Amino acid sequence: MTEVDRVSIIVPVYNEIRTIRAVIDRLLTIDLPVEREILIVDDGSTDGTREVLARAEADGIRATILLAERNGGKGSAIRRGLALAEALAMPYDQVVALDALADPRARNLRERFGIA
């Protein structure tokens, strides 16, 4: 297995006001033995998700928040995050795109990478 030095986590979100802060908090607290970069891409939410993200940013979370003017779909949000993912520039590093609601990797990235 190739050694992983850094993981970029791309979280595309759309109208996830009820869950996004918990997802962010969980991603920040998962015990990983590698450096992490969290990119949250709001894909034109209209339900107050942006306000939750603004409060999280004001709280000083260690994540980059990107806002799309209008909904372009999950693929568009992932591509936008990929364009900024630092791990893509580093050999042997990993990029993971998570669906904030459905992806079980949001609960346990260690398992995803086989990191003991």
C-alpha cells in the first residue's frame, strides 16, 4: 500500500441545513494520522445551508467553503472542489468526495484508507 501523507475531503452540499454542521464537526474530529484538507462546496442551496456555513466559517472552522451561484449538480460541485484540492498536486496523496448525507465514509475515513 502506498503511504498517504494528506487527504483532501470534498463535501458537495445542496440544501442540507439540518446536517451540514454535524458533518463538518465530525470530519474535523475524526482521528486521522495524516493531514486533512476539507473543501465544502455549496451547490446553490436555498434552504439556509449557506447561513450555517457562514456561521461555521465565522467560528473559525478549518475548512474551505466554496459557494456556487446556482445549482449545477453534484458532479459540478465535485469538479469545483477537485480544482482546488491540494492533495491532487502531491504524489501519493488522496482525494475523497463525500455525500454529506449518504456516504458512510463521513463517519469513518480511517476505514476508507485502511489506516490502522
